[in-house]
Amino acid sequence: MKDIRECSDPVMRGSMAAMQRAAEDARRIAIQTGTNLIVMRDGKICRLSPEEIAKLPPVVESDPQTTEKPGT
């Protein structure tokens, strides 16, 4: 399967960065509201407490091209 960051469509390439931003937002909101976060890890559904979420490393954009805005 082709990596989405290698797609010829700039919108598709940018979608990875959008998903990473959404993941960071979901973590931040879960911590702020004291809400568990449901995630998939190794094919299994897991519930993370706000304390566990706070210990996770940040979701980082691994490729500078993922920050490209459509039409630029």
C-alpha cells in the first residue's frame, strides 16, 4: 500500500497532517474534560485515562510536506 504522504494529490498528502492535528486536539480535550480516550492499539480497542494520555509523546508530523496547504 502506498504511503498517503507520497500521493500526487496535495489534498490527500495534507490529510495526514490534518489527522495528526485532530489526534492532538482529541488528546487535549480529553485531558481538559477528564474524559477517557478510546484508541486502537495493535488491533485492539483500548481505553486511555486522561493521566495515561498526558504521558503519551506528542503526535509529530514526520514530513514537512504534510503541512503544505492546498493550492500553494
